[in-house]
Amino acid sequence: MNGTKRVYVKVTSDFDSTGYMQPRTITWSDGRLFQIESVKDFRPAGLHHDSPNADCYTIVVKGETKFLFFERTDRHHTSTIGRWYVETRRASTQ
């Protein structure tokens, strides 16, 4: 089994005049807030990722490069466009 799990997070983002979505902050469920210092890259998460409808943002938080994913919802859910998550290591069961 994959050694990571998804943690869904609240993300604030801006949209520029071309429609590009720029994530700005990440808020964890416990209220911790992290500024996204920069977005280094954006691309589809790829076929190797378990969610074919996800995009991967390579971001910098506290000087460290991290990955932030945007999972697009089914087009039939018109009131939501998607949700954000990060992948964290699963706790060892040994």
C-alpha cells in the first residue's frame, strides 16, 4: 500500500485575468495557517497518481518545496469545482 495519505485542507487562492488559479495560503483543520511564498510549477498530477482529475502545484512554504494538489470534481457537481489536499506519510503500524 502507498505510504502516504491525503489530508484535505482549506486553501485561499486568487484568480488572475487569464483564469489562472494562484494558491496563497493553506489552513489545516487545527487552524494553523501557512503562507505560500511562491508557486514554482503547475502540472497535471499524471497517470501515476491515483487521482486522474488532480493537478499538482509545486509550492514553497517556510523556504521548503512542497506539493499541493487540486482535485477537480465531477462536472455534474456545479456548486463545487474541487478541493485541495496535501499528501502526508502514514503512521507506521509496526
